[in-house]
Amino acid sequence: MLKLSQVCYVLLATLVSFSFAKTVNAEQTATLNVVVNGIHHQKGEICFRVYASEQGFPMSNSSGSQSGCAKITGNSVKKQFSGLKPGTYAVAVVDDQNGDRKLNKDFFGIPKEGFGISKNPTVSIQTGAPKFRDASFVVNKNTTVNIIMKYSLDS
């Protein structure tokens, strides 16, 4: 009888260890909270695009790992992106006033709608569009980034 109980303990211990091994091997993900401040309009929506690499950053409407829009309800908007793998990311946002979900620009390429970039880099005629490395940040746990909306280029 003693041997049977020992076998049961070994079997139970083996099952528990397999359970822990599966938990350890599960890929960890994180949630990114993006807060956009300084919104000038009270209509339309803020459209977000989260980029996991420099490919397409910050202008592409088809690149990026996650995207979405949030209705404007005040001078600040929040959007949450879940399930991100640990890594380096950057975020671009647009104050979309005409519903086309992209940044409209004039003949010279100057934005006609509000925009924002993570880490709030300088955007001017001299600097051009920011590079991914200037706007990127590491996500390895739940993270919040704050973006200040711009309605003109920096001087």
C-alpha cells in the first residue's frame, strides 16, 4: 500500500511540473496605453497606429502591428492596445476630422490635420518626419505613453 501512495505522489508531482512548464513557456504579452493630450477639436476621432519596426513609420496606413480610432470626447483621448509581444514600438496618431483615417497634407507635404508621435519629437521642415529610433520605446510590461497633439510644424 505504501508503494501505491508513493507512485501517486510521483504521478501528481509530474503532472504539476508539466503544468508549470507550460506556463513558463507561454509567451508573455503586454498592454500599451496611449494617452493623447492637447486635442483642439471636439468632433471627429483620433486614429492610432502602433509600429513594431521602422517599416512604414510614421506615415503608412497599412504598416504597423495594431491600429484603431477613438471618438473625441474632450481635449484628451485614451486607447489601449493589448497582446503586444515584448519589443520596441513607436506610435503615430492623427486628429482625423474628415473620416478618411489618414493624415491629410497640402501640396508641400505639410500636415493639414493634427498629428502626434510617441516621445513627442520635433517635426519641422528642417527635420522632416521623425525616425523610428527617435520615437520608439521598449514594451516589456504594461506601458503608458503620452503624446501631445501638434497642429502645426515646429519652428
